[in-house]
Amino acid sequence: MGSDFLKNGIVLLDGATGTVFQQKGLPPGGRPELLNLSDPELVRSVHREYLEAGSQVVYANTFGANRLKLAHTGRSVEEVVGAGVRLAREACAGTGGRTALDMGPLGELLEPMGSLRFEQAYEIFREVAVAGAAAGADLAVIETMTDLYEAKAALLAVKEHTALPVLVTMTFDTGGRTFTGCTIPSMARTLEGLGADAIGLNCSLGPDQLGRLLSELCRNTRLPVIAKPNAGLPDPVDGRYDLGPEAFAAALVPLLDTGVTIFGGCCGTSPAYIRVLKEALAGKVPAPRRYAPVSMVCTPTVPVRIDGVRVIGERINPTGKKRFQQALLEEDLDYILDVGLQEADAGADILDVNVGYPGVDEVAMMPRVVKALQAALPIPLQLDSSNPAALEAGLRVYNGKAAVNSVNGKPEVLEEILPVVKKYGAAVVGLALDEEGIPQTAEERFTIAARILEAARAHGIPEEDVWIDCLTLTVSAQQAQAGETLRAVSMVREKLGLQNVLGVSNISFGLPNRGLITQNFLVQAMAMGLTLPILNPNQSEMMDAVAAFRVLSGEDGECRDYISRFAAQKAAPATAPAGELRLTLDEAIARGLRSEAGRLARAALEQGDGLSLVEGTLIPALDRVGADYERGVLFLPQLLSAAQAAQAVFEEVRSALARQGSAPVKKGRIVVATVQGDIHDIGKNIVKTLLENYGYDVIDLGRDVPPETVAGTVREKDVRLVGLSALMTTTLPSMEATIRLLHTLPRPPVIFVGGAVVTADYAARMGADYYAKDARQSVEIARSILG
Amino acid sequence: MELNVNEALRYLGAGEGADAALRERVEGQAARLTALVRPRYWYRVTPVTHGAQGILLAEAGLFLTGRTAALMLEECGQAVLLACTLGAQFDALLRTEQARDMAQAVILDACGSAWVEAGCDRAEEEIAGRFPGKYLTDRFSPGYGDLPLTVQPELCRALDAQRRLGLCVTPSLLLTPGKSVTAVLGIADRPQRRRVRGCACCSMKQTCTLRKRGMTCGI
């Protein structure tokens, strides 16, 4: 059974089941899904009442029937889901009604908010989807989602394991965000891209508050739109919802004018609401939809509409960067994240992510880097690789709508990469080159661009998701080509109406005062229709040019961004005026002045070697701060500020060594981890910050780390010192299990433990070698073990 | 609703000992946080039945064992279940800040703790306003006294906390998002003694880092 019925006129869904069961005597705290087995007639009768009231689709009683929520009930997913779908089908038999497999949130938050991994969530949903399809559901519904990532896991599971049409509805507050901060445009474009058949809003709000949000949703998607609100809001004191059936229907009918065509009710509604709603909708015609396609990429919280110039940061890329290459080889994700953070702080709208380098397993590295970046940074990513498997691995775990860099005019490349782009609903950059190389004329590049657009369309990719890169060539080598590139940009904009991407930095290679040439080229290209320059946002002259262009194009309304950009620069001069403040490196560290410490370290490195700088100045300065902390004169933030200033010094030392091709100085390796089950990791991160700034090579295994991972890393890398942290009494047993497992290794490491609930006694009882009462003490422990 | 900067400073171990520069940094983070994130809360009122084995909150399908709950709700015919959270947005801010500046992150973390407490205070005021002529007990939470942490999942289920606040419990009984509080308050006909406040009642009293330094968090 296809999804055509969703597209033709008004569709009526059902109302609440949970609150109806409660009215019929389901005890509080009981799992409603178990009624599928214990009281099938009750479940069937509720479905029948909805069908009689006019529902064309009934949701099977499977909302919470997943492995996590059914644990300890003694019932399997297959049993409960199978029974639920069969009961709905029995009720539908002969009525023309359709049965929807209903999938709600899993009840635990996904990473990085919670401990459930995306891949686990996918597996749990897969189990439900397979059971529902096997039992004969006509469609699947994913509802009440507040986390776009969880909705994606569920949608992928349904699409990859069943042929069912899928409806996805999420829950928003009056401010237009879900609890996890997801926006309406982000939801719309991500779920449409992933292949949902209809999308909408359910639960949370009453219908009167949904109008504005639904109208925004209708403007952001081509798909049919669903409204399934609560009967108003419940009163915390008596639990009653404030809208009756007539008021509910009266508030829903005007939604037809926004283009909503699929209606139903959520918490607090009943068959009576659906009956009145059906009458109220009878004979009404929904307004035609007005959807204007706009190019967009997004994370859940930040939709980036390409309706003007948006900067793509180019720095997450190992090409020609020794320090970045080293970070990739050492799997130093913190360094890569730091590069991204700097770009975002400098004003990049999108980050290009390229992790391809000899010796790096790109297929494994791409998703790790994507996860690390999206956990800490809200801006969208452009995944940059020629390896389709790496692209797919990255797109799969990406939360939102990403871009892919790139395809080109070669048929085999298009055939290999476009299906991946389509499947994950990404935007794609098409390079205007083919098997013949880069054409010399604008016309030829335009022809390739048109061919790429044609191929994308044939794969079902909408044209607003196709971006063209007309390619920048070095002007000192091929002077005439600068003009050809600019002409091609203009033709792509004017004749194809597509977005232009262009990496601008190459233009000035080999010339003096490169910045001037690059900036000029950037400005001319923007004037010709470049909307997505790829550049280094840390170069302020490039970002200045973009800011000025946005003023002249009218995009920066009332010059607001421009004014605040330069007001901010005036307020905070990049360097202290000469003569005003002459600090020693030692003082800069003690006062926690990061950039000053870095600058002084650079100067010192021109005179002496890194090691003596570290041992002679850095460590003694940190020790003095540490002693003040012990005496209670300084506090944790100040201790950490000093440590971070020390970090800036270390970064200079590392860069100097990488430039010389020397091995990095590391004083010894330490593994740190927050134990399994525990996800509060700020304490462990504090310890890591301090240890790193004393020069130790810290392998941070993160949080919620299984004992096997700790032991495996220690054995594989022959680590001599391990720090474990736990915050909850409930996770102490997994700390103990980790220690026990480490003791079974042929060369057991020294173990120190800490965290809010750990005491010296308890540490000793668990078999730890040391108890660290605070982060500062972990440094002393490291010194006594590793020197 | 106001974020108590002194409370945040105490969480940082500083309290009165903080110099002006540190206080200013904490005030800066407090201002940023309160502009970006509002605490959300949800509560539910349920009748109390006193039994030999513990306290039954029948409408919520919740059973509270132990002396703490029995003592706290001794004179109460009704109880309020409360949850308050800074939500996923705070966790996201904190993750970014941890990557950018760990010192700033610990300050933000302390401000978050003070801010979620302010949210609970606001909720408590609202509840008090719904019951004129009645008296509320102190708030007490799973993990306080002998009220077991294991009640956390049922408490959240009774509050429908995922639907109402986006609040969940991990298998190891952590509340997610991170800056979240669940609590129980009793509603009585006469004024209630303050019982829960102070270190003697706190489940962290053996391990609290502030106590190790001879200080208290002031609660």
C-alpha cells in the first residue's frame, strides 16, 4: 500500500490512546502496551471507537513497545508489537481504515546528551520496525520526537528494513523549538531529505498555539503536513486538559489555511474529539501550499539558509598542514575540534571537513570527527572526501542536513556518490571538471555544471541542493583563467539558478601579498554570484570583505552585522599596545593569559629549545599556581586558566617540533576515562586539562567507557598510569569492575581514582593505587609514577 | 527568578574568598546563562497514603520507602512531585565551553547548578500560590537521606517528564539533561519544620569536596 492517500485531500488520524486507557482503568505507572496481551478486547474497542468516529488511520498500541521500555516485563518486542498491530488490523478489517505502527521516543536520551549511541538507537528501532511490518502494518509513524537525531535513527531503521510509508511528527514548545533545541526548518529539511512521506507536529501544545509553527513548517517542506495536538494543556493539580471537543475542532479547522491536510489528536483527546473534528472539516478544502525552494544545510539548532553569502571554513583539512596531519595520525580529536571552534568563532557558517591522509582510515575517522564536532559546535558541516564509503559513514551519523564535497562531471563519480547524497538528503558540490580535466573556457565549465544538475535531478535530488564549484586556478600560472572562472560563476548563477561554491585561496599562490589578491578575487566572485566561498575565516581581511559585501548587497539589513563586527574589534584590540604591559611568560601563565603566553612562547622558541622552555619556565610557573590553589588563595577556575595558558605554550612547542619534523615531546602516557554508566565528565576533563599542561600524553577515552575499552587501550599502548572517574554511587561498581579487569593484565598499570562519590577508603577497598581528592592531586600522582 | 552568584561561587569552592576578578567572571557567565536558558519545571499533585511499609502516592503509582519520606510527609495529605531542568541547551553550551575554555566551563557549570535551584524555588513559589492557607515541607530528592535513587525512573514516569520537560533517566539512574532536579514536597495544614537543609541530611556528606575544605554549599 503506497503513500498516495496522504497526498489527496484531508486525512483524519486518531486521537489519544494512553489517556483513554487510563480513563478506562489502566492503573498509573502501568505499561499501556502490555494491554495488547492482557486485555486485547479493550485495545480493539478503542481502535473501533476511533474508526467509527471517522479516523482513517489508527495508531497501533505500540508507542513504547521497544526493547528498553519492555525490559523487565518478560515480554518481547515481537510479541507486543505483533499483537498491537494485529489488534489494530482486526479493528480496521472491513472499514477501509489503515493500521499504523506507532514508534515513540526510546525513553533514554541519545549521545551526546545521554548515553545511548546513535547506532544502538537505530538497532532498537529496527527491531520494532521489522516486527511491525511482519505483523502487517500499512504504514509507520514516528511521533512525539524531541531529538532530531533520534527521529533520524528511527526513520533510517524503517526505510532500510521495510517498504512502509512513514509519517514523522515532533513536539515543539511555543518558542518554536523542541526540548533539544531543534528548529522547524531543520526538522523539515532533514526529515524530507531522509525520505519521510509526511511530517508534522504532535503533542506538547494545544491547537491554538500550533498555527504559527505549522505555517512555518508548511513553508519549509514539499511534504504533506500533519497536526496532531493535545487537547490543550493539562493542569498540574488535577491533570485535566483545558479544551473540549468543540473548542479543539474550532482551533484545528483554521490550520487548513496554512496548508495542513492531515489531522488528529494527542494527549487528552478521545473518539468524541475526532467525531466533532470530522464534522468540522467536512466539505472544507485545504489552502494550496506555497513552498519556495531555498538552499539550506542545518544542524538541529542552526538552519543555514543560503539566501546570501555564507562562509565555508576550510581549515579542517590536512593538506599542507603538518600539525593537522600529526593530529589525524594520533587520532587527536581535541585538536581537530579546536580548529573547528576557531573557525566558528571567526564567523564561518559551515565547516568543510576533510580527514583524508595516508595512514588514516578515512571510513572510520570521518564519523568520529563528525560526532566530535557536532557534539560541541552548532554549525553545519560539509563532508569533503572522494571516498563514497567515508562520505556515507559520515552522513549516516550526521545530525541534520549536511553538504557533500564533491562530485564532478565524470559519470562513474556521479553514479557512485549521488545515490549516497540522495539517501541522506544532503546538498552536493559539483566540480566543473570531468575526465578531460578542467576546461579552459567558462562555457565548457558551464556545460559540465548543467550535466551535473541533470544527473542529480535524475537521482531525485532537488536543484536547490546542487551547488557548483567553477574552480579557482592560480592566477600567477594561468592569468586568463581568473576571468573565465568569474564568467562561469555568473553563468551558473544566471542560467542555472544554482548556488556557487568556490575555494578562493588558490588564486594567489606564488604571489607576494597574497591576501590582497585573494580578497580582490573574493569580492569580484561574490559580485558575480558566488554565495559559498570556501576560505580561512581566521584571516580577518577575508571576513571583512564578506561583511562589506553583505552591506553593499543589502543582505546585512541596516548594516547591523557590519557595525557590530567593527565595534567589537575596536573594543578588543588584537594585541596589547606596546609598552603598556610587559609580562614575562611566567606571569602570563600565572594570570591565565592564553594569547599572551603563546606569543611569548613563540618569541622564546626563537632563542631556545622547547624542552628547556617547558622544564625551566612552564612547569615551575604551574607549580606556583598549584601551590596557591592548595593554600586556598586561588580557586579552580584560576588554576584552569593558568593550565590553559600553559596549553598555548605547549601548542607552540608542538608546532615548532612538527615543523622541524622532530618527534613530539611527551612525558609519558596516561589513560583517563569516566566509567561505564556515568556521563558526567566535567571532572575528568578538568584532570585531563591539568595533566596535558604538565606535558603528559593523555589518552581520553571519554565517558561511559566499558571496562574492556580501558583494559584494551592500556594493553595495546602499554600505558603505565590510568585515571578513572565516577560521579554517582550507582556507577562505583563499574569503576570497581574496571579496576578488577586492569589487574588481570600481564602488566597491570597504576590506577588512580576520583570523583564526587569516591573516598580514600573506598578507593583502597576497590583496589585502586591512589585516590585523587582533586585534579591538582592527579598531577602529583602522575609525577611520582611517570616523572 | 534570580541566579544567586554567591551560591555559584560556593560551588566553585570560593565563597567569600573570591577576589573581584573571579567574582566578575562568575557574574559574566551568570548573565550570559540567564539570557540564554530558562529553567523549565513541571509538577503534579497527588494524595498521600501512609502505610507501614512506606508512603503510597496512589494517583502517581509511586511508593516511597524509608524514614526520610515518612518523616517529611508525616503531616501531609497531599504531595507534589516536581522536576526542573535547564534542558539540553545548557548541556550543549557546557560542551562547547569545555572544548573552548575549561576554566570558563567550570564557572558555567557552577552557575548552572545555581540556576536550576532558582528554577526549583520559582516552582515552589508557584505551588505555594496554588494552595493558599496550606504549608509546604522542604523539597527532598531521591538520594537525600534514605530515599533511594532507584525511585528516580518511576518518579520521572509519574511526571511524564520526558514528554513535559525532555527529561530522562539513564540505566545508572542519572538524570539527563545534566542540570536537572527531581523532588518531592509535602502539603500540610500547619507550618512545617525545616528538616532537609544542612549537611546532616545530605547524602553527599561523606564525600562532599566543600566539606573536605571545611565549607558548606549553604543549602
